[in-house]
Amino acid sequence: MKIKHIDGKYRLIIDNLIKVIEARKNRDETLTIVIDGKKYRIKADKISENKFYIRVGDEEFTITFDAESKMYFINGEPYNVKIIKEKSTKTSKSIRIPFVKRGSHEVYSNCVVSPITGKIVSIHVNPGDKVNKGDVIAVIESMKIRNEISSDKSGVVKKIYYAPGQVVKKGEKIIELE
């Protein structure tokens, strides 16, 4: 993938996490990124218009931008991401963006959101039920494939936003926990 005009300092915002990063394009079309004084080497390949394959060391990520919800999906998990170029472009450091591994579905900290658009096949919880991290809370069918949706946190079900048969979009709340 041809990378143009990337050198400089940026503010990377993923959900509520803010990092100042520096980036530099290398001769071999990879990127070097510095975050908190640590350097990362990144290789990026464009799969389609809004989808990229990223390799950071031994770790691999698929990143998809959904224009409708304006969200990025990193390995299927939704994130609000903003990258803002700082005004000063002269820097002696280089940067790479390792996509920060964080709990999934943090767009709404007390909710589990849908990582895909699809039809709700079943809801496995009721208001008042105790949910543990990793419990399957719903099944969503998308492109004739049934996907189990698991909770990324523990809590008590406060509200259920969808019923079986309804269509949920990527990034929308499925359940709210308290």
C-alpha cells in the first residue's frame, strides 16, 4: 500500500484514551510509530476501500471503517477513533500506531454493543439477570451466519434494547448493564 504524507506528530483518540504519537514512513513502505517513547514498526495493506490489514510485530489486525456509523472495527470490535495531525510537523522522532488492545465495546462503557449489522435471532438474558464476562447474551444472524455475542464485562442486566426478529446495526446498544 502506498503511504503518502504521514510523517509528523498526531493526537490519537481511541474512545476516551488520548495518545500523542509520532509517525514516519520508511523506505520499505512500512511505518515507524513512537507512542510513550516506544517504537513500533507497522505494515499496512489495503484489502478494500474501507478495510485494511495491519501487522505490528507478530500481531495482526483487520481494521474496517464503517461510514454509516463513523466507527472503526478492529478485529470486529467497535471503536470511536480520531487521528488529528498536530500543527507542528517537524519532528526528530518516528511513530507507529499499534491499535491499543482494550476491552471491547467501550463506546458505551456500561453497554454491550453489536459488532455487526444483522437480525437478532435470540436474546439469552432478561432484565435483572446477573451476567459474567464472556457470557453469551445474544445471537445475531448476518449474511446467513449466526454469531454469538458475548458480554465483555460482568454486571446485572438493566435494559434490553432489541427483541428477536429486529435488525440491529453495528455499534448500537444491545443490552445495558448496571
